[in-house]
Amino acid sequence: MVITDMYPKIERDQVYKCLGYQPGTEPSSSTQAKIDKYLKRTTQIITPKVIYTGRSIKAVEGNRVHLDDHQPLLNSHKISQTLKRSKKIIFFITTLGKKIDNEIRKLMHQGRMSDAYILDTVGSVAAEQLTKTFQEQFGKSMCPQGMRTTLRFSPGYCDWNIKEQEKIFSVLDSSSIEVHLTPKYMMVPRKSVSGIFGIEHGESASKKPFNPCDHCTMKHCSMRRES
């Protein structure tokens, strides 16, 4: 299924954080003006799209998640632990479109590196927020049925190999949202996110969701998710 009417709310605090500002601190007035400029500009040039599909989980054995017949096998200890109470998995790709990539490149070619960096950061925040909004809305639609979503994962994070990106693209028609995968498993347009999350229901949905970060020793990891 393709969604074309979902727009991310870009949080200014997240932009500050991604630019390296500590909580309680703010950028200079000139930098703030650029941030405001590119917050507005981003909303004008992005064309958010989401594609997703569901697959049944056949079994979870060790570090492997087996899906229904003729579907890819997922290899990750943390994902297998996260999905062990799920019966279904959602594959998704979200994207902001190619215009923001083009504008970032244009700024770089003009030598406006500060502007390019800020727009790139705002775009990254917007792409993540689009993905978060998609999962939250999907989760809300599951609540009346006594279901909930697990944490989501993207290839290249935790212990999920970036090469498994191919498996997500193998079950989704990414051309319908104009996203393609390079030989090095990077997505084009760049402001795109791919990943998976599971769906728990019944008694499983009432238990504390599994969070691999609770068992990780990297306490200061920038991708750390609190329970």
C-alpha cells in the first residue's frame, strides 16, 4: 500500500540536537535564521510517500526470522528477540522525494556549505519524523483490535547487516514511490528510510515490549531507545 497524504511535523528541538546543540542551548541568531529558513523551505519541497506491506512470521529460531513461503529470511539476533512474540511483520520504505536532495547538492555546488549542512540536517529529521508518524498511526489503527507494534529496525543499525536492505526491496515495489537501491545498499533519494516492525496481539501485547537497548552496554549511543 502507498500513502501520499502523510506529512511530518519537524521538531525544532530535534534539529538542534542533530546539529550538536546541548539541551538548554540555542544557536546564534544568524544560525537560527538559517534554521528557520530551511524549516520552511523543507515543507515546500518535500513530497512525502510511504509504501508498506505485511508478511506472516512462520517461525523465529535463534538469530533467524522465517517468513511465509518464498519470502526472505531475516538474520539478526536483536530482531529475532524483538519479533519472537509477533505473528506478522511490516516492511516499509518512507521518502521525502528527490527535490530536497537536489537542493542540498545545489547549495554545495554554490559553496554554501553551512546552508547545505542545515538543510541536510532538517531533511534527516523530517525523514525520521515521517517514519515515526507512519508507525504511530499504524499502531493506533491496531489498538482497537488489541494489537500493538514493536520497536522498528532499519538495515545497518544494531546487528542488522546493511546488505539485508535488499530483502526489504524484494517485497516492496519501491519504484511506485520513486526510490531505488544502489549497489552499495544506499537509497536514492537519500532522505528515505527503510525498515520493519512487528505486530503483537493478545497476551503478548499486554507485556512490556522487548527493547534490545536495555541489554546493550553502549550507554551513550546516539541511536539508543529508552523503554
